[in-house]
Amino acid sequence: MSTQSDNRFQAIISHAKEYGFVFQSSEIYDGLSAVYDYGPYGSELKKNIRDYWWKSMTQLQENIVGLDAAIFMHPTTWKASGHVDNFSDPMIDNKDSKKRYRVDHLIEGFTDKLKEKGEDSKAAEILELMDQLLAKEDYTGLKSLIETHKMSCAVSGSCNWTEIRQFNLMFDTKLGSVTDEADTIYLRPETAQGIFVNFLNVQKTARMKIPFGIAQTGKAFRNEIVARQFIFRMREFEQMEMQFFVRPGTEGEWYQYWKNARLQWHLSLGTAPEKYRYHDHVKLAHYAKEACDIEFDFPMGFKEVEGIHSRSDYDLRRHQEFSKKKMQYFDSEINQNYIPYVIETSIGLDRMFLLILANSYEEESIPKEDGSSDSRVVLHIPAKIAPVKLAILPLTKKDGLPELARELMNECKQHFRCFYEEKDAIGKRYRRQDAIGTPFCVTIDHQTKEDNTVTIRYRDSMKQERIPLNKIRELVSEHIF
């Protein structure tokens, strides 16, 4: 990350705390690493993003229904899905600093430095060898690769490494009141398996016909060793996933459909198209036929925000094998039973939250009439998902202005989120609303008492105009619904 990008990222993180978007979890106890709490405006923005996704996936789709599966699931679920045996990363510890690294991250960090020196071919050679050794799970060879090139710890600067070990990323806990008699269960590392085990329940009760989808949002947990970059990679996070079940042989066209549809959803929030790109997977998971990531240009570079995967019939077939229950669908159109294939769309809600912050944050210089300039920090959050839609600001605390403002507040708060404030000069109040991304501010002044008009201010342009008081609700609604 360049110094300029790093400075911008740090400014966004500071802004998120200062204005009540994101706090470090348990901060009074020095915090808990890679775990965060969402404050008053952050929780509202997060809810709005979730609702916008949910509406687009369920309300606006006739063949997708919702589900809210439990976090705790039967432990065999994770054996069938492959998480018990395969959901792990090779890790290595530096004996001097006691810092633990994911092996591929350590090696990739070393090759990034080679590229900065112009040694691209050497970097490519090392990465190719790393991929081969990882594929064979040759940990002796990987450690030799690290030692041969003297890859050092960023903290201690030494090359004093332990042996490489596998580290499972699932959190486990005990089910039962007496620990000694309890069974080990897991906090789910993804929400998808809750959809797969409920496939037949949903299909039958909602009377769904192939092709159809099941959507779900919810918490997932991964014991990330290298958790970093603010809320981009966390140990407790939220996913928004949809599994779309299709007839075998049609998965290719549906994969392309959802690949395009999901990018269009992102662009519907007004983000510039050049901020996004597809990254097609060259190396596929053993169950995948096709896979790609939708990447966004974060301050730390292009990073994945959503994945689209053609998962074949792997998941339902595995659950059929382990549960001994048939996971088949009878297709009356072709008079045939089959296990459906699946197209998955999976987006991280927390990453989408960070995307919105990063894309909307601006430190703006404002020229003044006397030739000098002022400045403001503004979040250009799309109006439809902004935490507060309308700020209602009586110019003074007297002369009946607060009463008029309260009448407007009571009218509008039934329909969208409003904020009321009397304190401080009007300019300061505008700046505070800019900083939390409120798209509209309305000022009730003495002229309002005379002609029932108010001043409405637009966040992005700072343009102000007089409009009838009874038109405010309609104007805001046009922009947010």
C-alpha cells in the first residue's frame, strides 16, 4: 500500500470511530483483536446495506426465498462439507518474535518485495514453486523454500522458524451443561451449509420449482491468524449468501447470469464501474466448475468483496452421503430425479460496509468568496442506504421554530430515519451531517412562519433552495425508495 493510500485508509478508520460507525470491541479492556462493534450510525448503515441486498434477492425475485438457519449445527454437517478435514491453513511461527504467519502470506510478502526491486521473474518462480508444494502439502519443502531465500519475520527480522503446522480455522465449543459429557460443536464458518441441509424443507414448504434460490444473511466465525486491515478480515463477520439450485447442464448459463447480475447490483449503488473488476479463479476448489471474485479498488488495492461459484452438486451429494437422506429433486418437466447443481453468490456484509465508507469518504476543499478556502469531510453515501436520510434543523431554539420542526419530524420519521438538532450554529450542524453522510438537511427559519417554505440543503453539491414545507417528505422519498 502506498503512503498516500495508507494515510487515506487510516483517515477512514479514524473517521469511522469518531462519528460512531465502528468501534474496537471491548475497547475499555484494550480491545479484542480483529473483532469490532458497530456504533449508532454504523449499525444503521449495516442494516440498510443488508436490507438493500435482501430486497434485491427476495422481494424483487419471484424464485428466491429466504432462510434464517441457526449458528449451531450438528457436527456431522462440517464433516460432510469438508471443513473438519480441510478448513485449515499451514502456519509457521518465528521463534524470536513469537509471531505466527500463514505460510502463503509470508512467501507472497517476500515476492512482493522482489517485484518492487524489479525481480519479477524470480518472484514468479518462487510463487510457482510455492503453489506446487502447497498442492502436495509438502511442508518440509515449503520450509526449505523459506529458509533458502532467507525470508525474515517483519517483527524480529530473524529467520528462526518453527516447523510448519496445519491450523484449523473453525472455532469449537461444547454442547451440554456438563463439559466432560459435552459434544464438540462448531461456530459456523459460513452460512451456506444451513441452506444446503434445509434444501428439501424449503423446496417442499415454499413449493419451489427448479431453478430457484435460497437467500440468507447471518454471522459466521473464522479463527483468522492473520486478521488485518480493519473490518476487511475479521474473526466474527456477517455474510449475505444465496444458493441457486439449477438443473444439471444449465449451470454454465446461470453462472454467467449471476456473475453479471451481482456486478449490476453493486453498480446500482452509484459506484464508478472502473472501481470494480472480475478476478476469475485459475485454480478451482475440488468441487467447483467455475469461480470468480468481484473485486473493488479499496485503499489497499483491489480486493475481493463478493464471490460467485459454480459448486456442481458437491454439497447436496455430500450431505446425502453422510445423512443417508435423499437430497434429490423430481423435475416434472423432464420426468427425472436428480441432485441439483448450485450457483453460489456470497458477499461479506462487513466488506461491503467498508467498501461504502472507502468509496464515499472525501476531504473536500471549499473556495470562499474572499479567495480563501474552507474544508469539510463528507461521506457521499448513496441516499437509499444512508444511516440518516433527513436532518431537521430549527434555526433557533425560540420563536416557535422548534415546534414547526417537531411537526415535520413527527411526519417524516414514520417513513425514513430522521435526525433533529437545535444546538450550535447552522454551519456546524451542516458539517456534522456531512460527516455521517446525511443526504438532506432542512432548516426551519422565520420565513417558514410567514410562507410555509423551508431551506433544503443537498449534501453532495451543498446547493440550497426554498421549497414548500409540505413537499419535504415527498422529495426525500423520491431519492431513497
